[in-house]
Amino acid sequence: MILSNEVECDEAYVVAGHKGQPEVVKSKERTGRRRRLQGKAGRGTLEKERPPVFGMMQRGGQVVINLIANVKQKTIEPLIKDTIMPGTRIFTDEYSIYARLHVWGYAHKSVNHGRGEFARDDDGDGLCEVHVNTMEGFVRSVG
């Protein structure tokens, strides 16, 4: 499947393992997870039982979701190049893994969640064209 025109990309982290299944944990002879106020620092990986889900959604079209081992440029580059047509405008958040999209042949617009930005009207027509809200909602509902 090839996506084109306008595509939103985002990543989310899902909890893997046997959370909420104490009998499975006990049968594997390990201690159960403990609730804490804060999770481990850093982004999730497959090894940390918090694998990333990487999603690409064509606005008004198809969705492609991938479970990946980590979120690095070298991991997402082949997924993007195999799925999104060169020249496509890609919308993302400010995460640094997307910094090379221009080099890979894509137009790139982003929002900066760190500054409280979730949508932006770039051309002054009253519509918020720059956002990843559709993909964020979809990936989080899957995860």
C-alpha cells in the first residue's frame, strides 16, 4: 500500500507482557508488576516490554501500523520510504526522528507539543492544517 498527498505519522508505546494476568506471571515464576507513580525514564523498546507502534495515516485514506523494536531514524526510514510516495507532505510532532524527512524527499510540517502546540493554521484560512491529531488518536486507541 502506498500513501500520498498528506500523511500524518506518529508513534505510541504499548504495554506488552502479562499485565493484569497474575496467574500467567505466577506460572512463569516471576514477580508481578508494581504500580508506581511514574514509569521508567526514556522511550519504550521491545526489550523493555513497552514496544513502539509506528503509524502512518493518509488524510482521508488508509492507515499503516507497524510494531517496531525501537524508534530511531534507521528503523523508521525504510518503513516511510516503502509506504509513502516521495514528495508527499508529512505531518509529525517535533520528535527528532523526523528531522531527516526533507533529506529523504518529503515535505515536512510539524507541531511542537512541548510548547503546548497541537494544531496550527499556516495559511490563515481558519483551518488547522498542521496537526497529527488524527494519527495520535488512532495509534493510542490501537495501543
